[in-house]
Amino acid sequence: MPRSPQLIIPRHCIGCGLWLTSQEKWRLGCAICEAQWPDLRGEKGEMFMQERCMLTRMWTGFRLRENATLENQIHEFKYRGRRQLGLQWGRWVASVGDAPRSKLKSNRVVLVPVPLHWRRKWKRGFNQAEWIAKGVSREWGVDVYPKALIRYSHARSLTGLSMKKRQDVTASAYKMGRRRPPESSTIVLVDDVMTTGATIRSCAAVLELANHQVLGALTLALA
Ligand SMILES: [Zn+2]
């Protein structure tokens, strides 16, 4: 895992612009701004996610479209190539809750980011889910397997499709990749935004079919 140079990590609160102290350097907001975010880390977010996709453990950060600053962050990260933001947000989501490192390690937890089709990854230059997973891995001290899954059909953009149609399109889009996690591991899937939960369900089904154990999923936000 490459260490990121500290210099390119923004050192100001994304809300008010306040200078963050060195202890907070990987964080995104000052305590006052963070207190105003629609924070879904913990049991509440887990409950919301399990309504869409029933896995044992679920983690999410916030609900999209409730806070312009946060929505803008996702845009900066995904479409303007600010990978470091993904790392920081990954750490932010993973830094709360009852998932101590030792417990995750003894359960042999590994992270599998939801893959992009190679063409989209090539166009964008990176897979946003992979960068969130890198952030989570630093916080939890677990490994990331970015090539465990492959997205093989270049499905058209899902925006504008009905919920049913989205589920049909995503149902057949993934298969096992060549770099699989050890069979004894328990997998936590990682994605940027959960909408219907169909993507996570579909990836979990592919992994389980290949005899992998899926513990849960973590997303940065809920749509
Ligand atoms: Zn602030």
C-alpha cells in the first residue's frame, strides 16, 4: 500500500475553511462542522442499509442530497479526480463504530471494492471505491483486494432507469477476478454510494457462489 505524501492532503475544514491541527490531518472537517453533517455512522446507518441489502454488518457515512458540502465532495472526488478525498472519507467512515482492529483481524476481514468496467476506470483514471477501501484499510488495518471482482458488461449509465431496470442491469454485470482473497477470509464490500443495494447484492452473490464468506458492506453515502 503506497503511503500518500502528507503535502497533498488538504489541511483545511471543507465546511468553514478552518486550519486543521496536525492530529486531524486526515480529517475533512473541524469538530463544529462535522457535528452538523448528517452523520450516519453507527447503528442508524446500518439499519438504513439493511433495509436495502441484508448483510450481517453494514457501515455508511452520510445521506446524499442533505448537505451541499458533502454532495460537492463526492463530485470532486469522483469526477475531478481528487483521489485523496476518497482515502480521507474512507478513514472517516471507518473511524466510528464497534469494529476494533483486533476483532476484524481475528475474523480475517478483507476489503473488496466494487469494480468499475475497465473502460470506465481507464476514462476516469481510477476506481473511486478502491480509494475509499484504501482509507478504510488504514483505519482497520486490513487488506484490500481490488481485483477480486471484475465488472464485465459495460452497462450504460444507470441514471434515469427505474429501480427494477437497475436491478436487472446490475444483476449480471460481475464475475470473479483472478486475484481472489484467501478462502478463509470474510469479505466486506466497499462502494461509494448505495442506491437500491442491487450492486452490493449482486457482488455478494458472485462472491458467495465462489465459496467466499461475505460479512457486510461499507459505503461512503446512501442515495
Ligand atoms: Zn469547519
